[in-house]
Amino acid sequence: MLNHLEFKQHLKAAVAFHGHLCLGQIIGVRLAMFGLDLVGISDPLGADRKKLIVFVEIGRCAADAIMTVTGSRVGRRSMKIIDYGKLAATFVNLETGVAFRIFSHPDAQKKAFALYPTLPEQEAEMRAYQEMEEHDMFDYLAVRVPIKCEDMPGRPTRKVQCALCGEYVLDARDIDRYGHPFCRPCATGNAYYTIEHPDCAHLPQAVGQ
Ligand SMILES: [Zn+2]
Ligand SMILES: [Zn+2]
């Protein structure tokens, strides 16, 4: 059952953090409250602060709401963005190992429209998602999430210097080539960026694919 008072408080905080009220804030707050409930975390900003890691599968509005409600942060390593472009998140209770993946129910939108058939679609959803039962909005699965020690919160377990570009690489994100650590772009020749003026900059090159 939805605690409406708690929902309103979370929504207010989410909107303040995110910058506007949107469907993502409403759905994100609902999803986060549901997820915390499922994994048995009742005080995420206080006593349970270090017991939770959340994997968020979307890099959009709802991620900010989930951040607000759970207190999880990318920089504290308690939030991981795995951008599948899906309105879903997995909550892992580090103390018990219990984990649930919660995802938007494929019929949620249909149910929202049916609840407010006379309203424009966006408005119907804005209202409906503040009232609907969790089970009409979301579905969930019990899952297992192996978390490597380099992905846990806390101090870095590994810091190495790339043998090619000389930049430091933390958290075991380096790749071994011929017994030397390389950063990912240097090891694969594959970066998300390309260099504008390669003549005047160091250009990472593929090393023994
Ligand atoms: Zn938004
Ligand atoms: Zn490098």
C-alpha cells in the first residue's frame, strides 16, 4: 500500500533536486519506494545508508528521483547507471544479499488511461501514477547481482598507470596487454570521443587486439 504522505514528501524533494515536476519524478519516486520496501531498507538516508546499491537502467528523469529517495549516488558508488534505456532498477541489500529488479509494467500506461479516460494522456498518467497500486505500475523479479570488490563503495582497490598514455586508471578498469596495464581507449583503440587535431595531441592507438 502506498503511504501517500511519504510519497508527497519524496516527490517534493525529487522535484527540488531534479528541477521540475515530470512523469519521471512521479514514477521514479514510486519505483524507489517500492524497491526499498522489497529489499527491506527502511532508513536509506540514515541507519541503512551503507546497505544499498541501486542499478538504474535509464539515464533520464527517473534516475534523479531514484537518487533522491534512496540517497544512492554515483560518486559514492552506491548508484550504477546501466543505460539500457528501460524504466527499471535493481535494488541490492548488501547486508542480506536480497535483490529485486523492478520494472515498469507493460500495461501500466493502459491502466492509467483507463483510470482517467477524459483527461489528455499525459495528465492522466501524471494523476494515475500518484494513486495506482504498485502491482499495477510495476513488475519485479528476485535476482542475484554479483558485485565485484572494485565496484563496492569505499577506497579504490586498484590504481595503475596506463603504459601508453600515462594516465591513471582506477578500480580495475585497466586491460592487460603483454603484461602491462592499458586504459581502455589505448588497449582497444576505441573511445567514445575522437581527437579533433590528432597532429597536436597524443592519439591512443590500438595495441594488439
Ligand atoms: Zn524530468
Ligand atoms: Zn592509455
